[in-house]
Amino acid sequence: MSGQTAEPAVIAAPRPSRFRAVWDSKIGYNFRRNPVAIASMAIFLIITGLAFFAPLIAPYNPYDPAQIDIMNSEYPPSWVAGSLPEFWLGTDDQGRDLWSTILYGTRLSIIIGVCAVLVQAVLGISIGLISGYVGGRTDSILMRLADIQLSFSTLMVAIIFLALTQALFGSEVFGRYAVVFLIAVIGVAEWPQYARTVRATVLAEKKKEYVDSARVLGFGPGRIMLRHILPNSMSPIFVISTVQVANAIISEASLSFLGLGMPPSQPSLGSLISSGFDYILSGSWWITVIPGVVLVVLVLVINLLGDWIRDVLNPKLYRG
Amino acid sequence: MFAYLVKRILQAIAVMLAISMIGFAIQGNLGDPLRELLGQSVSEEVRQQLREDLGLNDPFLVQYMRFLGNALQGDLGTSYFFKEPALEVILKKFPATMELVFGATLIIVGLSVPLGVYTAIRPNSIASKVIMALSIVGISIPVFLTAILMIYLFAVELGWMPSFGRGETVHVFGYWDTNFLSADGWAHIIMPSVALSSIMLPLFVRLIRAEMMDVLQSEYVRFARAKGIAPWRIYFIHALKNTMLPVITVGGVQIGTMVAYTILTETVFSWPGMGSMFLEAVNRVDTPLIVAYLIVVGFIFVITNTIVDLIYGLVNPTVKLSRMGA
Amino acid sequence: MTLLSVRDLTVKFATRNEPVTALHGISFDIAQGERVGVVGESGAGKSITGFALMNLLSKPGFIDSGQILFEGQDVTQMSDRAVRKLRGNRMAMIFQDPMVTLNPVLTIGQQMIETLRAHRRLSYDEARQIALVKLKGVYIPSPEERLDQYPHELSGGMRQRIVIAIALLLDPQLIIADEPTTALDVTIQADIMELLLELCRSNMVGLMLITHDLGVVSQVTERTLVMYAGRIIESGKTRAIINDPQHPYTQGLINALPQQTPPGTRLRQIPGSMPTLSMMPSGCPFNPRCELATDLCRANMPDITQFGEVQVACHEVQRLQADLNTAEAAQ
């Protein structure tokens, strides 16, 4: 903390990489001492690894109708009586191998979550930088917009937007472009989180000497923002991003559960849980519970990592 | 205070106008009212005549004003599916949703404040650590999954709780049937309320804890200690009120999310409220009902937000003066 | 008669590794009704001393060893409850920034009355009457109205008057004032200081005035402690310290005053800055900045010795004294 503020204005020189190294080692040191962080990171890496290599690992391709036999539907997992040895996690209502479907579904959930957060970050960071740097009327209008956007909850906006799109195009067409719609709507709805935090850092950093000296040296606002102010906003952005990915994954799952997201033919974790829900009363719990557990563990480890990063970097976050 | 009130009400009206605009745009573009009214086997001439009669050829602004005028008189169109006025359909579902929200709010407010305060005051106690660990698990489980898992555990496996519907309700007045006056009603509303509160409760516990810990570091709390005030008074009179100010603001922001969660919860528990009705309306492309839902929810949302702002103004002595002057 | 007697008070701050020492076994006394100034640069440990006296150190600070005898009782050994009975009652504190000292959501009246009722069995109305009297005592116009106002409705100077009134509510024996005017406008600083001086005099209240302003110290206090890097390096009658400082650091402080500098010349500041807690030099902590430093100064911390009217911790002063003694003996 004091290291950054007390540093004299090194005129326009890029931040030395030595700084970076100290920084990294502080995070590294904290990481090594925190068993929760280590375990979370390990689980996170395992889940993402499995998900991304799904096509290599999965014994079946759940998107290929030729590999699906409806006669195989609702076989329980291997530790329950009546299972088939080739489906160790059992099968879903359509006869798909649950293990393969979960791998592919997790991949979809993660991709949608991360892409949506990228959209949020790009939108929010640019708006936040502009708002904070330009100030005045632009700033107050943009921040008022952010307030309004935030008070209409993301999930509500997404539900209404996706419901209307689906009603307009029909579920056939909607299903084909569901990934794009989901990324767009979750991405656009959450920009204020980034914008407010970035704006707050910009306002704080703008007052500091190094920004003045950069301005005196004749650097344009674009360069000052990207090269000088943005690097100082990195730690809050980093902290927000982890939480946002977790939230985006939850939002995607919720939307898909409502039938406003991924179609059953191309299930994410949310739509898989949704399709299993109809069978839970008849006892086929695994179609719902197993992908549910995967979803919760995935979101939980991301949240735990987010908490840990926040404690280590301890940035001033915009709350509320 | 009066100027503040007027300003808030004007703001609310502006938001309502914006929502009605969106509603109108949806009505004009989603679905075909002629087909709903006439079916498909009608000559082009008849269709044109009806378009004229219904005013569908009028300029945009005229149509919007008519829509607005009707809306103000409580006419939000007729549901294609129920063949009843859309507003009436919604009002019949309104009590079910409100009672659910009430139950969840009770759980959230009743538990988040004591738990948040406790974990802030005793951050190192074992109970605090357990609460914080549970809270992070809590915010990681989507509402619909909590609902499903509860049904699986308590309804399917253990058979303790009913899994769907409102059960036996008691008629109170008008449209209002309540769950809170019969044992069966209570049994039916407990799981949905818990599910609805399942993400927000831990969220608020964490928020209250963080704010309270900040406040406990403040100079005025230190000064209160220097005055020799008893700890309970410092926690509950000096710190809590200051803690609640930002919490109230966040609470206002969360109202929209709460509405979204009612859709999820009602779907899982087949709760006969506005949320599950909305999803059905979407699946049936029942445009008047969709529009009516948006407007009613928008209205509730604006009202509650205004109330939250007013509460904030009442709790925070610095608000009145600064905003009254402005 | 001694009101407060601090003996070998050591305060440490817990860190992830070894705790660092913020106060290195300081000792001093305050007599009944005596006004004592504590001066030094920021970070010297002045405020920590003040808060330690009330056992109000904020985490991770803690009293490691030593005694704080207040009216004959050791504050460090008391139960939380007993210390609470002292605070605001027998010893009160005035904080630095009145803008953040008062609780923004409680009225002035609530904040005064709760203090009274925490220590005395009083009805609400009785407490309100006392609060009113005290507000009049600090020259607050229309005190009746003020009681129902919130802090944000009052100016900084007005708020500090109220803080002083709160400190005086229960007629304490000692007031610890931590830079009570630093956060205020220059124009009202003198008013507040004068008020404080007047009230302490007329009520026979002991005052421990923490400040970095030597001018204020010379106006208000009878005795002065000069602190540097968690130690008292010089103490004595304020007049003696201002007119004839012995420690090179105190001399530096006084030479740096604008009044001591001819117009048009540069202020004579002490070069360098105070060491941080974790990077304390060996020997006398002032040696890196001291023009007179010798190898002895770099090796050992000097003891406190009497020199003329003051007590001072400096090898150079001790050498000077030894020289004088031998010269005297030779005569």
C-alpha cells in the first residue's frame, strides 16, 4: 500500500518489472500459506481442465444424436443398484451418458461465464475510465445510468430480455443462438460494477503527481488512462472479476433452468439440472443432483478464490 | 422533507413512463392481435377493417397515448389464454407472490442483522467462522438449486414437507388468500420462503459484517469507547445505525433481484404466483399478460424503491438537509 | 500530589512476525491540575501514549509491560469494566478531528446524555440539564437548540467545543487532548486552545496536551515531554525547554520554528526523517540525523540524566556535563 503511494513520480517511465515481482511474491507467499486457497485453486484447475478437454475425455459426444439411445435413459450411477458399467455416473432422461454431458455442460457454463464477464469488463472499464477522466456532465449522466441499470437487477433484465427474444423468434431459432444471447445479456447488464470501481480509482489516481507529470509531458488522455491509470485499477478489477465470473455462471444456470438459456439438446449445467428436475420426484435424483453438485463446487471455489484475493490485495471496492 | 418527497415522486413517475413505453413497444411487436382474435382463415379485407377499428393504423403517439390512458384506468388488455382482463389475472396471483416475498424478507431481516453483527463483533470466534463458511457456501448455490435440493431432501426422501403448491389457504378479503392462517399453509410456504432467501441471507450477513467492521474502526466509535459507554450500547446504538445506512441502499438495489428469484422459486415449487404465471405467459406468447406483468412488477419495484429511499432519508439525518436544499 | 504516574510503559504492535515496539518503556508523571505538553513529530508515539493511558489502543497495538497508575490504581491491571468506569468519568479524551469524532446519526444531546447516564444515576431530564450547563460553559450559542441537532449541522469549531463539553461532562481529573486544534481553521485554533486552557485552570483539571506545535505548548502547558521514536528524550519545565533546550533534537525543533528564522532565509529544518518502527537504528534513535553523533551514540541508547532544569537522554549532553564537573572540580 505505502509502496505505491510513497513512490516518487518517476516521470512517465513504465512501472518497473521489479515491482511486479514483489507483488507477485506477496500473492505467492499468501497463497502458499493458505490451505483453502490452494485447495480451491486445485479444484478449480481440475474442473476447468476436465471441462476444456471434454472432447478428449468424454466417452460419448452428447451433441451427436447417433450416440444417444433413448433406451439407455435414466440408468443410475455405478454405486446404485441397476446401473450399467459403461455409464459410471448414469444417464439422463434422453439416454445420454451423464459424465460426458456434465463435462460438455461445464465447458459451456464456464465459457459463457467468462465471456460474459469479458464483455462486462470491456464495457465497464471503458465507461468507468471515460466517466472518471472526463468528469462533469458526462460523468453524472453515466453514473446515473449505472444506478438505474443496477437497480433493475441483472437477472430480471435477462429474464425479460430472453423471454421476449424467445417469444419473438421461437425456441427453435433462439436455441441456436442461445450462447450469444446469454453472453450478451449477462455481459451488458452488469457493466456498472466495473464502471463504478474503475471510476473511483480514476478519481483517486487523477489527483496524484505522476498523472500530472504525464499530462505536463504532453501525453494524450488515452495514453494516460491506459498506461498510467488503468494499471493502478488492476487489483480491484481483478477482485471483481472473480466474483463476477461466479455470478455469471449462476445467472446462466438460472436462466437455462427457466428454459431461457441453453436448450436441452445442448445442455449447460443449468439446463441439465432443469431437465432432471422433472424426474426427481420419480427417484432419478442423479440427473439433477450430480450436475448440481458440480455447479455448486465450481461456483464455490471461484468465490473462495475471490475472497482470498480480496483479502490479499485489499482494494477499496465500491460497495452498494 | 416535502421537496425531497416531490422529487422522489417525479422520479418514480418518469421511471413508470419509461416502463410503459417498453410495455407498449412489446405489445406492438410481439405476437399478432388479429390472429389471436380472428384466427387465420379470414380475408385480407376483414383484417384491414379490424385493424382500422382497433386503431392499429393510427400514428404511434396516438396509439401510445391510448395505451397509457387505458393503463391508467387499469385496462392492460385481455389475456389471450385466460380470456380475462390481464390485470385481474395478475391481481389474483399477486397475494401468493407477496406472501412468499414477505416470508423470505422476514427470514432475511430477522437473521442477517443478528448474524452480521455477531460475526463483526466476534470475528475470531468459532461460531463466526462457521457462519462465514456457511455464508460463502450459501451465495454459491443458485436459488433454484437450493429449492430443488430441499424438495429432494425434505419432500422426496424424508417426506416431511409438501413439495408444491400453496396448500390450504384462508380467504381474508378481496383477492387475498393467506398461507399464514392454517397449519397446512405454513407447511407449504416454509420451503419456498427459505429457498427464496437462500442467496440474499448470506449476502446480507456478509455485507452487514463488512460494514459493521468498518464502522467499529471509526473515530466516533473510538470516541464512544473513550466516553466509557457500555459495549452493547456502542454496538447497537452507535455502530448499528451507521452500519444499516449502506445496507438499506443495497437492500433497495436487491428488490429487483428478489422479483427475479420469485420467478425461479415459484417455478420449482409450482407456486401459483405472478412469477410462474409470467413464464407460462411467455411460453404461450400471451402478450397482454406479459406486458401487464412487466407494468405491475415495474410499479411494485418503483413503489418499494421509493419507500426504501424514504426510509433511508428518515434514518440518515444528513440526507434531509442536503437534498432539501438541492 | 501525583495524579498520573506512568512507569516503564512499553507498547507493541503485533505483526505477522515479531511484534514491533512503539513505546520503549517511557516514564512520566502528571500532578493534579498540571498541564503537560507532549511534543514530537508525527509517528513519535504521542497519540499511542494518549490512547494507552485509557487502555484504548486499537488493534494490533497492545500494552506489553509497565504501569499506568491513575489515582493510585494501575490501569493496565484493571478489568474492562473498571477501566470503562474511568473513561469519560475520571479521565476524558479530546480527539483530533471533530468532523469524525461525533457520531453522525445521533443528536448532540443523545451523545452527551448517554455519557452522563453511563456513569451516574440520572434521569433523562437531569442529564439534559447538566448537558445544557456544560454547553453554556464552552460558550455555545443557543445551547438548547444544539442539543437536538445532529453533528453535520454544526461547524468544525462548534463541534470541537461540543467534544470539549463532553470531555468535561463528569468533571474528570485528567483530560488527554490529542492535537485538539490541528484539524480546525487557523482562525479558530487560538479560540479553542484558549477555551481549553481556561476550563482546565478554572476546574483544576490535569491536561495532557499532545501536539506538534511548540507555540501552543509554550502558551498552555507548565511542563513538556519531547518524544522521539517511541521514547521521551527530554522533559522539564516548558519554559526551560523552550528557552534552553538541551537535546539536539529539541534544539532542532525550536530552531526550525519560523519565529527563530530571519525573514527571507530558509527554515532550518532537521535533515532526514524519523525512523520507522520496523527499521530502528541501533543506539540513540536520533543518531542518523544528529550532527553531534559519535560511535557511542550509534552503539548505546543514553540514559536519562538531570541537566540543569531538564531531564535529557543524550550522550553528548552527558559528556558536556562531565566536562563541566571536572572543570568545577579543578577549580
